[in-house]
Amino acid sequence: MTIVGLTFLYAIVAGISAISRKVAYAKYFLLAFSVMIIGTIMKPASLMGLIPYSTSVHYGGIIGQSFEIITLSSLLLMEFFNR
């Protein structure tokens, strides 16, 4: 397993661990990170012929990373204004 795979695995384990400890925004972190991972995996899966090619598949990584940035930025703003 590569360092990237270990990083993905670590982030998912950390998110699940935070959910079990009832951290306030852990569910949103795990959702944002999962969408980013799925978006990133879509293009290589399409190039290998596992899923059909489309424009949304081609830009899946960008869409997933944008969703993650927007979600985590929104959570940061919510935390900032709640203090």
C-alpha cells in the first residue's frame, strides 16, 4: 500500500474514531473526505473500464475536492461564529 493509501485509511479511521468520541463536526469531516476520495477514484476507474466515461467522471476529483473545501470551510465558519 502506498503512502497515499495509508493517508486515506488514516483519515477514515480518525473520522470514525472522532464520531465514536462524539466530536461535534466529525460526521461532516468524514462525509467531506469520503466524497473527495470517491471523486478522486472515479477517473482511474473510468480509465480502467470499470465505470463508463462521462464529463462528471472526468471532473470527479475536482468536484470532490471542491465539496470538501466548501464543507470544511463552512464548518470552520460555524465554529468561529459559535465562540
